[in-house]
Amino acid sequence: MSQETPEPNWRIDDLAQQAGLTVDTIRFYQREGLLPAAERSGRAKVYGADHLERLTRIRDLQARRFSLAAIRALLNSERPDLVDGIFAGEGGLSYSLSDLVERSGCSQELLTGLRDNGLLRDPRDFGRDAYDATDLDVMRAAAELVRGGLPEALVVELAAIYVRGVEAMQVQVLDLFGGAIGPTWEPKELAAFQAVASGNAGRLLPLVTRVVDYVHQRTLQRLTLGAIARDAPSAPV
């Protein structure tokens, strides 16, 4: 008959060795409210597997450039699966504003315009301490639009239109998943739905993005064709 593996009871220096960290770093995490306090075992303070798992998650979030405040909020989230799904794929590369200009090929004026209109937001709005590869990619796209013949002022205004529209849309989406709008839920049904949606967030998000891309493309096609038809000269009678 197999025996269960006993729960580890590490002292702080043992935990540090298991996690590949220093004792001072662990104590810093505790002061910052990122790591629960040790448990009492007689006269000693001991740490267990949950503490090691927590440290592993902290290191992962730090590698993805989240700030300490954001890490604290994410660790204490009641829906960690949702967080992982929404932020999946976010890399650890970091860039300054000057890096974005240099690496994207956009001008300083274009970058400033895209910051002012809310497209390129402060990384702190996303719990980050620096810009990342996603920000660099959108700046490269903006620079490519300019090289394709669009004036910078038009690119800035185009981005502003999308920023305003998507913000309003996503607020409604969050209200829908929060139960504020849409189907009428019983409290238990809503909680069960939110648990399923959170657990599947990483798989659902690309599917929702495909729906949004489809609506965007078809809407643009329909409106463009309508504009062409309105502007076309009337056929002679």
C-alpha cells in the first residue's frame, strides 16, 4: 500500500535553496505582501509546497515584466485562470520609448501622437514597468502605414477612432460576462458560468478575436461598398 508523500517543512534557508532565491528576497516578498507568512511548527517557522509554488509564480510574473503592485493583485485574484488566459503569451522583453522609436522606424512625432490618443498607453495601466514586444509590434504597424502612404496625422486619428470604439465595446463585454447585461442569471448559475469562462479564457480569447476580426472585415466591406454606391453617378434614364 502506497504512502502519501509528507508535506515539506522547510526553514527559510531551505525554501530559498529550493526556489533558487536568497533569504533576503523571500523576506522582501513577505514584506510586500506577495508571500504568506511561515507556519508555526513548535518553536520553528516552516514553509511548505504552497510557498514554493507561490515563489515560482512570482518569478514567472516578474519575468513577464509585471510590477510588484500588479503581481500582488494577480496573486490575490479569485480568477487566476482568467488572468493567465488574458495575459497569455506576454513576453519578458522590455523597451523604453526611445527603444520603440528606434526599433519600429516610426517618428517621435507619430509616437507622441499615438501616446496622446490612448493607443500607446502607459505600461503601468497594464501592471507593467516597461513597454514590451506587443507595444513594439503596434508601433511597427503604424510606421508601416505611414510608409504605405498614409499621413501621420491620419494614422493618429485612425488609431483614436479605434481606441474609442474598442474601449466602449470592451466595457460592454465585461458587463456581459459580469452579468450586468445580457441573460438573466441566478446567482449560482452566474458563478458557475464565470468559473467555466475563466478556466477556458486562454482557449476562448482567440476564438472571440476571430469573431471580432470577421465583424470588422465584413462591416468595412459593406460600408465601403455602400459609400461607393452613394458616390457613383446615377445611370441615365
